[in-house]
Amino acid sequence: MQLLSHLLEFPAPETTHASGIIAIGGDLSEKRLLLAYENGIFPWFEDGEPITWWCPEWRMVLLLDTYKPSKSLRNILNRNKFTVTFNTAFKEVITHCQQAKREGQQGTWITDDMMNAYTTLHESGKSTSVEVWLEDELVGGLYGVDLGRIFCGESMFSKVSNASKIALHFLVGYLKEHNYLLLDGQVYNEHLDNLGFIEIHRDDFLKILHVANSKN
């Protein structure tokens, strides 16, 4: 695991530690974050820990052409109870994601510094939020980093049942319409598995990422 200096660079993916950690340190500047995502790397750490950068061997992704909403979700969508927007309440979405209680997790990896960093990315058009509204209340949503042909999902939340699934459904529709290659979910969790995400090897993910970068 390499200790990063002030230089704007990351080690090669093949140097990644078996844990999935590729580097420690550096900063959360806009340029470093974008460089990280363009190379298949993302930050993940909790308050009080050093900035830790990951490039895991197995990557959780959603292949857009294979996505199919469940019958129960289709029924919910057909009721037209919810309104979905893009990029109208980014700060509120990331705040809800930070505050969401997650099973088996005591703290949150969305530190205040992380919130500020991704808000800066949003202001420059590189981070996107999807909001789900029930009447005038924000009840679900997600946010992530938009690389142009790859969308890197960061976090989602639900205050009512299925709200994050609705946000994902509309995001997938947008990504398909604009010819994105895939949706990156980073690492395995049961919720993503239930939504249709699969694990692919780092080498395969980086090949797709290279194609996406070359076409931007």
C-alpha cells in the first residue's frame, strides 16, 4: 500500500494489496478524485481514519442491458405515487445518505470532508443525484460520480419502502438512453445483489473503464 504525497498520481492497479487497498493519504481534491475514478479507484474510510483508496479485485457492477425491475417495483411505478428528479437536491441526498443507519455499520464513511468533496464535484457537473419525492417530501435517492460512459454509484437511502429502488430504476433508464456502458457499485453487498448487480474481476472492469475513457 503506497503512501500518497502531494503529487497527483496513483500506483498501478496490479500493486493493490490483497485487502483491496491501493494507497493511503493524499487529499480529496476534485482533480485527485476524478483521477482516482478514471483509474478504477475510490476512497472509502471512516471518521478518524486516514484517507484510504481502494481498487478491489472483484467489482460489483450492473450491466445495464440485464437490468429488469421486479414485478413488485413495476406495480409501485404504475401507481405514480412518486416524483423523481435529477440534481435538484444534491446536498439533501448526500446528507440523508450520511445519516442513514445501516446494518452492521456503527459509523459512516461519508464524513463531512467527503460530503464537501462530492458537493464540489457536483457543482462542476461531475457528481449526480437522483431524488425521489412523495408529495413534497424527499423520501429516497442516490448519488454518484459521472464519468460520461460509466456511472460510479456512491450511496443511496430510503425513508419509505422501495424509494432507493425507484431512484435506481430511473437512473438506469437515463444511463441506457445516453449509451453508458455500466453502473459501478464498487463492492459486494446483499442489497446490490438483490438489485441485479454482479461481481466482475478488476481486470475486466478496468478494460471497460479504458474503453469508456477513450470514447469521452
